[in-house]
Amino acid sequence: MTEQEVAETIGYLIVQLSKAHRNAAAEKLAPLGLYPGQEMLLCEISREDGLTQGELAVRLGVQPATVSKMLSRMDAAGLVSGCRDASDGRITRLHLTEEGEAVHDSIDEVWNDLERRTLVNFTLEERILLRRLLMQVIDNLGGQR
């Protein structure tokens, strides 16, 4: 396949879409002191306080080392804290700090704004169809949604 042919594939468009969405998310998350992906970690801990790094990795569909790096940055920023499990001191349970809670409260607004920007000029029917098609592509590739 030539470069021109690759650039005309659906896969190429998906990569371009992913980059554009990540850049737009980065722009919106930067004022909160977050990098793309960190907001999802905050949301998971907010949803279920006391998760472990391993549990977060499974929920986010990433490697444990990725979660570890994210948590190091977020701990240094004062957004999350860890404490040893009362029944098993080898396990660290993760919690949002007050600062983490405050940042988490702004994430919905960021995602709603990003969703509006992504889907501007789409009809309701087009939005529903796009969602269905994207979910089908994720399923086809064995991804997590």
C-alpha cells in the first residue's frame, strides 16, 4: 500500500481523529493542571474511593506502569494520596485529596465542552449513528469501552 493509499484508509482517519481529540482535550485540561488520561483516573477514584493501582489499570485499560507514572505526577500535584490497606499493608488504597475533588468537579464541564465541539453541526440522528459505528469499530478491534 502506498502512502497515498494509507492516507485514504479509515484507520488513518481514526488515527487523525484520535490525535485531534487528544489535542483538544489537552487544551481544555491544561488549565486544571491535568494531562489527557489523568481526568479518567480522577473519575475512577471518585466513582470508587480506595481503588488500587492494579484495579485502576484494569478499569482504564492500560498497563500498571502507566498508572504508576500518572499517579506519581498526580501525587506530586497534590491531587491523589495513597494509604496502606488496614487488613493488608502491602496494598495501597488511592483517594482524591481536597484539591483532587475540586479538579474532579471541573471535569464534567471540560468533557461536555469537548463533546459539543466534537459534534457541532451533527444532527441527533448523525450523533446516534456515529456512536453506534464507533462502538462497533471498538468491538471489532477487541477494545474496551
